[in-house]
Amino acid sequence: MKNRVSWLICMAFLTLILAGIVVSRIESRDEIIFGGAEGAYVQTDTYQYKDPNATPEVVEVDDGWPEIDITQAQYRMVNDQTEFLLPSSFEPVCGLIDGTKFMMFDIDALPYLNAMLHAAEEAGFTPYIAASYRTYSYQTQMFNAKTSSIAWDEFGITDYLDPSYQKAAEKARKIVMYPGSSEHQLGLAVDIWDRQRNQTVPYENMNQEFFTWLDEHCAEYGFIKRYPTRKLLLTGWDEPWHYRYVGVEAAKYVMEKGICYEEFYKHYMPDFKY
């Protein structure tokens, strides 16, 4: 009996400590814009980024387009348009990214990612993979959690059958990618930071030398900066730390010409709409 009482007291004490940690982290959270909609923010305790200067920019390019088969898997367009949503059954074959415990990436593109990460280390940086492959179910959990949060915070509801819940879902789509619309499910996208830099700062105060290096060298390994700020109104997203594998030939063209992937894709698929 005495041991049971001691155990209960110990568990209560640990619960109080955990509650204190959670409260302190909640109080220290910043706001970050994940999507392209003005005023669409989600709280986080990792980093902050707001950029009011994004303007529509379309680069006219009429020469030297790579001769590629845009229907190959590495070129797949993924967004929230119905025809570009990935099915819940889509699961790429992935392998473990070097230097991580559980971050996965498409097995065919993995050697290129590992080579880029090792090159960054040799250049004096400490790359950190903040996000890689995500399953459809995990993306669904993220989206539903954000929808429920908005539904409660703005409408005071928890019932998903309530008409206002749909309004919350529409707002959530501007912050967290809708299930099936995330490139992370492709297994070909990673969010990369520099581990040694404090991430609880605006993006422009993060390690810009590191991102400059990535932007200058990522194409050598088949990667592009997928959602640059200046292309916000074309891509719909503002995530300058998000890099996507498309193969060396396509990546070099995209990065050298200063276009986004939507512009590149449209050249081969003229009916594609931004």
C-alpha cells in the first residue's frame, strides 16, 4: 500500500512538471505563415516568417528547354487541384536519409539528397532535415488538427457536422496542405535548415549563407527551391526552405532561368493552370 501511494505521488509530480513544460512552450510560440493567404497563420515554437513583399512574377523563357518526358515520376505535379491530388494509396519506396533517425526519402533520389547534404557539411554547414516523406494519413492528421483548432478558436465548435466547420477547413487549407496535395507524400521533397542557427527568428534572419549555398548548388544534385517567396502568387505557398527533387537536367534549367516549377511544368503541359 505504501509503495502504491509513493508511486501515485511520483506520477502526480511528473504530471505537474510536464504540464509546466507544455505551458511554457505554448507561451513562447511565435506565428508563421505557411501558405499564400494574407492573415493565414499557424502557431509554432520553431520558426517565424512573414513576408508582405511577394509580387506576381512570370519569367518568359523561350530557349533551351530540356527534352524530357514530363510524365515521369520525378516530374509529377502535386497541388490541391483535383487532378493533381495524390491518392491515399500512394506510397513511394523510401530509404533513410543519412544522419537522421527516421527521416525517409524516395529511394531512387536518395543518393542525390545524401550527396547534397554531405557537400553542405563539407562547405561548413550543418544541414538539418525538418521534414521529409509524409504519409497521406499523417498529412490528414495535420490538416484535421489545424481545422479543429480553427473551428474552436474562431467559431467555438467541435462538431465537424456544424456548417462553420467547413469554413474552418477552408481556412486550414491556406495554412496546412490538404491531404494528397503535399509534395512530402511524393517522397521527393525536404524542408532543410541549418541546425546550428536559432530557428525562432524570421526567415531572413536565419542562416542566409546556408540558403544561398543551397540555391547555388542544389541543382547540381537535382533539386530546386520549390516555393520561393517571389513566386508566391504562382505557387500558392511561401516556403523558401522547401526543396524538391526533379532531376539534374530540369533542376539546372529551373534554377538558372529563375522560374518556379509551375512555369516549367506549364511549358510541357500548356493546359496547366496556376
